[in-house]
Amino acid sequence: MTVYFDNAATTPLDSEVLDAMLPFMREHFGNPSSIHGHGRQVRAAIENARKTIAHLINAAPAEISFTSGGTEADNYAAFGSVRALGLKHAITSLLEHHAVLHALQALEKSGDIQLSYVRHDEQGRFDLEHLDELLATHPRTFVSLMHANNEIGNLNDIEAIGEICARHDAVFHTDTVQTMGHYRHDVQKLKNHFLVGSAHKFHGPKGVGFLYRRSGLLIDALIHGGSQERNQRAGTENVYGIVGLAKALEIAYHGMAEHRQHIQGLKDRFITKLRNEIDGIEFNGTSAEANQSLYTVLNVSLPPSDLNEMLLFNLDINRVSVSGGSACTSGANAGSHVLTALGCDPNRGAIRFSMSKYNTTEEVDYAVEQLAKMYRKVPA
């Protein structure tokens, strides 16, 4: 058996998505900026995709801009807001994805902003009182705090964060790459200015994503050279990618309740079996708490052992694909910046199991069996 539990990194393409994309890879090849029939045909497909995405998140089509993925969308929001709105301060956390963290640190290094970090506890839960204090000192700030952590799965209350930001007239961006397609987002009920999506996280194609930007908030373009995306993102559009993105999000929304129940069942099975099979097993962040974590992600903390050095390699040999690592040790390795920020023991190995609608209970059992063999505990 070969199993894939790295769906937070990327997901397999849904066959229905591929079917929707193929005509735009074969027959409908026109440039959407061309005024002839071939161009108009694919321009219509792009605008239909924009309307589909906008409808699903309760936005206006004009609020959706297509990008090359989540990283570009995060950078677009950060750089575009700071430069266009004259913002001099930003607030984020040390637990953010590098798409946000490195972008804001680059703006700090260039002298554009002063950067502050929201405190968090040892499980990675944000101190929202501290956020309120920071914003009281620095109103009209760019705030970027993610909806769910891609490594440890922590879910953050973006409604509460949005309310705090609104009180202080802050510009609120939330990285929703890991939750888009897995949770419903209604931008009319949220106080955010930006949301992002990346198609390959919910069974769409790689190389395409989108940025939701609230109407009335004008920001600078990140890429220059053409008038595409209403002069906000130059370059010929990835037409079949955009079509696939919209189809994948549509499928995700229609099957969300069923898929969530299935995947949460797999996660619960993982937790139970790992606790039964391996002495000293722990879980990082809030990933083992159903009401506080992303249902697709489980971050496992393994006992200190020499086995941790070759952990992912040995699992790969046994046909189990996962990601993981450990906390950094004083710069001696390039471990997880998230686990380091939580103060996790660098001697404990970590595995992120991330699941999708295509995984099965048999695959969970096989993965746990392979890991248990490595740690030499005989099942009870």
C-alpha cells in the first residue's frame, strides 16, 4: 500500500476539475485580451469563474483578482496596502506562513513599516487582548493573522480579530489558504479586507489562486506591464487554471459537509490509534482538539529518539508520504519556525498528517502501523 497524507502541501486534482479545464487547454486557446471571437470566448470563461468564486464567498465579482497562488495573493495584499495607503505599521505573528512573514519582514527591512508581533501561548493561541493593545498604540495598521495554521492546524477566530481591527480602523488581511474550500467564508459577515485562496489546496490545479479585496480599498499593483485584472495584475491570464480554480471551489462547497465528516473521522481515528500504539505521543498546537483546529491537519509530536533523524525518510521508504520536522536548535538546522515559536522540544520529531476526501481508514491504519513499528511498541 502507498498512502499520501500531505494534503496541506497539495491535493490531487479532482477528475471533474480536469474535465472542465481540458477544453481550454485544447480548443479554446485564444488570448483573453484579444477582441476577436477566440479571445472573447475565453474572456467569458474567466468572468464566469470570477462570478462563481464571488458567489461562493458572498462577494462582488469586481472584488476578486486572480493570481498565481496564495503566496502572490498574500504579497499583493501586504505590499499593495502598505504602499498605496501609506501605512507605517503592521502587526502579524511568528506563526504565520512565510508568504506573509517574509513579505512583512521585507517591508520592515526596507524601512516602509515598523513590525509588531501578537503574543501567543504555548499551544499557539493568539492573545487578542495584546492585539487590542497594539492597535490602540498603532491605529490604521496593516494586520495579517491567518485563519488556520498550515503546520499545527490551529483555527483562529477571524470574526473576533476582525471586530478588533474594525474598532481601530485597521486593514485586516487573513491568510485563508488552508481553510478555503474546507470552511465557508461569507465576506459580508466578516470584517476583513482581504481573503486568499490557492486552487491546489482543494483539489484544483497548481499555479493559480485569488485575492478577495473589499470594494473601495484601492491598493497598488504588484505586477506591472499590462491592463489585465482591471490594471491590478499584469500578464496574460492562466485561463484553464482559473476555470479549474472555480470548478474546484464549487465542488468543495457543494460537498463540504460530507467531506468534513469523513475527514474528521479519519483524524479522530489517527489520534486514537496513535495514542494506543506509541508511548509518549503528544500533539502540537491545538491540532488534537476538534473544535479548535483545522479538521484536515494533525501535527504529531514523537518521543525523543535517534529515530527522529531519519523519520520522514523511513516513512517514505515504507510508502507513507507526510511532512514534518522539529523545532530549530539555535540556527543549527532549518527546522519549523512554527514549532520553534511555540517552544517545542527540538529533540522531539514532528509529523504533519494532512488528510483529504480521498483518504481512507485503511490508509490511516497502515500509516500508524508503519510508525508504530519504528518506535518498537507492541500493540496492546
